[in-house]
Amino acid sequence: MRAPRPRRAGARQRTVYCTAEERAAMERRARAAGMRFSPFVVACALRGAGTLDAAPRLVLSEAEQRQLHDCVALLDRCNRALLERLPGTAMSALGALAFLVAEAQARLGAEGTETG
């Protein structure tokens, strides 16, 4: 005989009517989700989607979708421009920026050691 499982405060046994096949399918899904049967059924019912793996839907209007697409396209163009080689060099704009930052940090570090 199995030891009784701890129950949440105020929790009582309820009855849900389903076929044996439905019960078996729910038990398989609970195990696949790494959950016990009752918490799985409660979580599914309270989410309203019927399954734990169903993510809440995000709904964008057509105008919002177009704006999002345009912003992503702009980010893509900026990213590509940062990675392109600068004319007459083997360095990209991003590489040049990284070089300038490293130089500035080296100078700040050198100034700190001179005064210390």
C-alpha cells in the first residue's frame, strides 16, 4: 500500500467523469510533464488551454505586425552595416568601434597608474 500523498490545505477530493482512454491519456501527459495527475489536471483546467504546453497567444493587429516586421528589418540592415568592411580596410565598423573602446580603456588605465 502506498503512503498517502500530502494534500494542499483546503483541498478535497473531486470527481471528474471521463473514459478510461481519456484518463490514460491524461496520466501519460501528466507523467510527460513531470507532474502528478491531480496537479496536472488542475493546472490544465486553470490555464484554459487544455494543455500545459500551449503557450498563451499573442495577438497583434495587422498594423502592429507590419510595424514589428519593419523594425526587425531595420535592425537587420543596421547589423549588416556594422559587419561590412569599411572602405580601404579589412575592418568592419563594429571592429573599429571595438578597437576604439579598447584604446580608450588602455589610456584610462594608463592614466590611473600614472597618478597612483
